[in-house]
Amino acid sequence: MFPLDSTWNISFAGCGFLGIYHIGVASCLQEQCPFLVHNARHIYGASAGALTATALVSGACLGEAGANIIDVAKDARKRFLGPMHPSFNLVKIMRNMLYKTLPPDAHHRATGRLGISLTRVTDGENVLVSHFNSKEELVQACVCSAYIPVYCGLIPPTLQGVRYVDGGISDNLPQYELKNTITVSPFSGESDICPRDRSTNMHELRFTNTSIQFTLTNLYRVSKALFPPEPQVMKAMCKQGYKDALHFLKKNGLLNPRGPHRPLIADGEEDDSKSNIEDHIFEHLPPRLHKALVEACKERYSLGQSLSNLLPVRMATAMMLPYTFPLESALSMTVRLLEWLPDVHEDVGWIREQVVKVLQCAVSRATKTVSNHVSANCYYQLELRHCQSLPAQLNPARLLPSWASGGSSSVLDVISRLDQYQRQLLPGSFCVNLDLHGALYTRGTPGPGRLECLLGSQTVDA
């Protein structure tokens, strides 16, 4: 059971074109359990979820909002490369759609109750904006929250003088950690209101606080978040959101709150009536929402569209694409540059600042890396020289006294001089004297090879 004795919040996850799912959830909560929406302390949203949260808080027509999403998707699907085509300006379309859908006092209703998730460009931190001074500021906050870098443009928009981008980059499900926050996501996972895929895979992906289960259906949903599917598929997603919200209300005992007195019926009849009512609700969306979605899904055929759908015309269009696409791109870029003229000075200044910051950061990091590398190499070389250095090669000639290696060419003279030098330096020590005279001696006289071993003053003859 959902605790109604304390405050609660509602949080919508960012999901791109799958935001049509949020429209179904919001419609169900608003029609089947309105007090859950009216008494919610805060309603949060990120990216596409911020658009639904804004429409829900401001009291805008959800049917019109859902129809607008389908119209934008149809417009994107008509172009080569879809929403990535240069002529498709998603920011401009989204801003016009918000101005058209939101009431004039939307900022008064949203202040203090609506929380829009933004990502600050300077440090990448998440910011929750809940105070709006005008409708234009509320619309700009929604645009900033749904601005995907590169996908929507290269220069991020500003809000109150600060640059922001898509809030889903830093927090895709705001305040999900609060106990009484009802989380809504079009991806199957652990959110309170989400599709329940039949899969035994227990692995999941946490994308900035959003739980996404590893299933094939979720893989398809992720692929359609930025490149919209067919209008009928989007209508089915809206219906799926309505159905999942009904399951949540039924599970928590909020589907049929106490209201006016009803006639007494038997228990079995009451269960049957509840089942029939739920089946009817599952099969049919609210009339206004259903009508708006049906009208949006209809193809408005004209003479030009009828001709363009002919096979020869389509083949000719495909063959001329290498020539028409550059021309369309040039025209689109020219229009965007003209629309950009009022903000050129501010944006160019910001670009210059960012380039300077990037260069300074790159230079400082490169300098630090080079200095660390050089110091490390020097340190290692010194250590290697200290640990692995060998003593200098000894020259035997340098060990002899100068008089021993003098001009004398007689070996016997050298040996005799060494013997004298040894006697002078090591008196009383063990000395060896080699007498290499080649003369013959008579018996009783020392013969060749006489070895004198002097130990102190004693002499030993060998």
C-alpha cells in the first residue's frame, strides 16, 4: 500500500521521443487518481520527462501534448537522416510547441512545485530548478533540460546567464532515492511505473539513476529514444503507459478511492464489475486523449503527397539525393545563421572562453606530464649509475713505481728493484725473492730457482 499519511513526489525519467509513454501515465493519474497529482509535494522531470511534468503541473491539455509529440516524430521521419537532418530544428519546434501548449500563468503554477533537472556545462553538476519568473523562463528551462549536445546543436542554451544541457546526463530520474517518490520510466526496470517485460534476465544497467533491464524490448526502446518509431507504435506506447499506471494504482489500492455512496452489490458482482471496468479502461484511452492521438496518427494526404508517394517519383527523389541534400543543408545552415545573429556576440565570446580554458588545461597537463617524465627518467638514470656502475679498469703499468717502469730494459734489473722496494715497504713481513739467474752452481752452492722466504729475519732455502 502506498503511504498517504506523508508527503510524496512524482519523478519522470528522460527518454527522448518515448516521452509519449509519460503522457499515458500522467493521463491515468490525472483521471483515475487526481488527488495523487494535486497533493504531490513536488513533480520532477528530466529531458522529455520535464516536458510532461511541466504540462501536468501547469494544467495543460495532455491530449494536445501527446498529439504534438507524434507530430514532431512524423516531421522527423519524413527527412533523410531523420532528426539529424540539418533542416530539422528540434529546439525551435520544441519551443514553439511549449509556447502553444502551456497556459499564460504556467510559471506561477510551476514555481515551488515543479523541479526540472539540468546539467551545468562548467562543471557537469546537476541542478534542480524550481523557481521561474516568467513563462519564457519556464520554457527556456524545459529547452535546456532536453538539449542533447551535438544532437540538438553545438552551443548550449542559457538560463539566467548560465549554460545548461540535458538534465539526463547528470540525473535522469530526479529525487529517485526519496522513499515516497513515485518513479516513472518507459524502460523496463525497477521504477514504480514502467513496462514489465517477460524476461528471466536479472541484469540491469544504471544510467544516471535510471534502472534499465537487459531485455530485447528495452534494446528496441533505447534505439527509438532519439529516432522516433511509427505513429501507431507511439500511440501503443502511450496506451502502455496508461495501462502500467493503472496497475500501479490497483496494486497500491488507489484505483477506486472512496467517493459518493454506491448501491450495494454482492461481492462476486463487485469483483466482476471491477474486472470489466479495468478491461474497458485498458482497451480505451480517455476520450480526449484517444481522439487527439488518432487525429495525430492520421496521414493528411494532399495532391503533392499523393504524387510524392508514387514509385517513379520516389525513385527519382532517391537518385537526386546526392544533389538535393547539399542544397537543403546549405539553405538550412543559412537560415540558422540568420536566426543566430542576435546571439552571435554572446555565443562567440563564450566559445572563445571555452577554447582558452581548454588550451590552458591542455598546456598545463602536457607540461606537468613532460616534467614528470623527465624527472622520472633522470632519477632512474642516476639510480642505475649508482647501483650498476663498475670500477675503472686498472692499468698494471700504473701500479708500478715510476722507477720500475723507467727506461731500463733489463728484466733482471726490474725484478731486483721490486725486491728492494718490497723490503722497504714491508719490513718483517713475508716476502718472496725470485732469483732467476741462469748460471750453474757447484754442489754446496745455491742452484737455480733459489727461493728465499723471509719471515722476520729467517731465510728458508728451497
